[in-house]
Amino acid sequence: MNIPLLRSGELRELERRHADTRPPLMERAGRAAADQAQQLVKGSRAPVLVLAGPGNNGGDARVMARVLRQRGVAVVLVGPGETVPDGKYGLIVDGLFGIGLTRPIAGPYSDLIVRINAFPGPVLALDIPSGLDGDTGRVLGVAVRATHTLSFIGGKPGLYTLDGPDHCGEIHVVDLGLKLDGFPGAILSLDDFRDSLIPRSRNSHKGSYGSLAVIGGAAGMTGAALLAARAGLKLGAGRVFVGLLQELAVDPLRPELMLRSPEDALAQATTAVVGPGLGASDAAVEILRRVVSADYSLLLDADALNLVGAHPVLAARVARRNQPTLITPHPAEAARLLASTTEAVQADRVGAALELAQRFNAHVALKGCGTVVAHPDGRWRINTTGNPGLASGGSGDVLSGMAGALLAQGRPAAAALSAAVHLHGMAADALAASGNGPIGIAAAELIPVARTLLNRRIADLA
């Protein structure tokens, strides 16, 4: 099930439309917060410290405090400008600032947040941890580090990307009884690619599952192309051709891969992944000029994206392609494509991904904490699988090979990219859960785990 993600403008419009709802939204939010608080303090007799700010977030907190008292829970309510009494608390509730915060927190509120973050017990943030931008995940000066966040109506993108995951703890979403249909944003889930997870027919052959060409591997960078190709092989492409700019006779670990010149590899392709270790040579530019006009699905990554960003004619050709195009930039590559800065991209990851999708008529995975997947039709998703173990060389090459394999097997472009991003993160999570991460995960380790997860998902749905 997709959890809707709403940006602040969408939330404000919803609140306006339901201003006359009975009971009021603030009453519903306060009661939901009281329910959550009681779960967190179960078995504790220590009072709940409720910090209520000056706006609607503070209003939710005050309703919560009233409801808790009615239920017999000891509450210490502290409003704006009031002093926090010394004492031992079973829970701190952050109701200081919500999605309306637009400037960095400073002064007494900053000092208060520092005190909250030093609290050794549970901290429940209402709607969003104070100091975190709900649309972007940026920290505005200083932000609460909650153990739990209760998000009202829908999820907020800032909870799941950039700095959000480091500040939100366990996230709970309550819709307050509102129906949230038709919004373009959501958490990436199995629903985004479920229909493409189909068992293979017994009566099939390698030609049934496409021919993937992986193009890259300039001098000193053959490993990048081989990682992508190995991922493509293990994720099910029928045949995988590797077009290396630096000649190599065979991949000794995966002799199933067919090593060719870039031209020969592309001549066999029904899908191409171009960019891992490609470099920026004249030969690399010529390869790009050929593939952007080709009549097959195409994934561009790494050096291919940098070249597209540096050559306006190539960028225009990408945007005019008739076949599906996928791009998988990290923030610096996205900045080059947008003639922007990495800081600007990170300041609005959802906005940057959507702009890339529109500008290049492409399906986009903007990598990073909370990878943003955006589509040309305006839909966008934030992926919640994965961990810091993916911050290692080659993991992006594995992702591109996985997505390329799913494309080669005939999956729709949006589903192929969504599935690859989700499974890539799940593989890292599985490695960490087994004690083999997050520190020290090597990119190649992701491949067999992702294969296992893909097969399990297909079997579960069969």
C-alpha cells in the first residue's frame, strides 16, 4: 500500500477544504497523538512533558495534553515562553513547530531543542520534528531528534529524505479520517511494480528475456561496467553484452558475460545501460550520440550524465527520445544536468527530481538518503529501503545494471526503475540484518541478495 506524501501547499489546501469537518482536524490530531503517547509510556508513572509552540502544532499538543489528562495520565504542559520544570519525565512531546516553519530556529527555542535532544527517554514529534523542513528534509538551524514521529493526514517528504531519517525515528502516519486520492507523491512500495513481478513461462529461452548492453569501462574503470553487467545478468537479462572502451578478453568471475567493442555490444542490444566508467573522451561522446537516437530503452548513469550535462545538443536529443529513458544521478550529477549546484539540488530533492523528469522526458532516480523516483507524468515516490552501507563505490553501478535487466525483460520503465531502487535498498538492509553491514558492504555483495529477493517476491505473488 502506498502511503501518500503531501507537500506543504497540498496540505494547506486539504486543511482549507476540511475546515468545517467535525470533529475538527486539530481535535482528531490531538486524540491520535494521545493514543500514540499512551503506547509509548505504557507501564510508566512518570509524567508526560508536552511542549506546545505558538502555532497549529502547539494547538495539536494542547489538545493532546487535555485528552491525556482526561484519561488519567499525568501531564506537564509548557507553552510558549514558559519554563520547563525540572523533573523526571516518561516522554517528551515535541509540539513546538510544524510544517509552517520557514526560518532557522534560534535563541531560546534552539536551547530548548538542545535539551530535548539530550533527553535519554522517548521523544514523540507531532507531525514533524521541530526544525525540520517538511518539504525537503533540511534542518533549519537545529532540529529535534525524535524517537517517534506521528505525521498527520499523510506523510511529509521531508520525513523520508535528506536529514529527515536521522531526526524522525519511527514514523507513524494517521490520515485523520480524510481520503487522500489523486496526489502525485507517495512512499515507493510494492504497489509501484507489483504487476511486473510475474513468473517466467516454462516455454521460454534466453531470447525471451532481452539483450542488455552495458557500455563503459574506460581505462582504469572497467570494474564499474562489469559490476553493472553482473547485476544485469543476476537480475535476469537473457543475454548481457559488455562494451568496454578498454579491451578485456573475459570477465573471469562471470564468463557468461559477452565482452565486445561498444559498437558490437550495441548492435545486439534491446536495452542499453550507458555510463559506468565511461569517461569523458571523444569516443565516449560518440557513443552517446549514437545511443540517444537509438530505438531501444536506455538507462544513462555516471559519466554519461555528466556528458549530457556538458553538451546541450545531447541533452536536447535525450529529451526528444521516443523510447523509454531512465537516468540515475547522484546529487552532483543532477546539479550538472540542471546547470545548478549540489546544494540547491539537496535543498529540494523532490523538486529537482521532478524537474529532471520533465526536462529530459525521463524516469529519474535521484540517489541519496531517501532516493526520489520521479516520472514524466508528474508522479513521484521516495524510497525508504536501504542504509548507509550503500555509500560505497560501485553501488550505483549495480543499481543501473539491475534496472537495465528489468527493462530488458520487458518491464515498463516506471516499474523497472521502481523495482530496482526498492530491491537495491532491500539488499543492503538484508546484509545489515545478517551482520554484514552497514559498514563495509561491497557493491558486488548486493547482487546475489537482490536476485534472491526478486525471486522471493515473484514466488510470493504467484
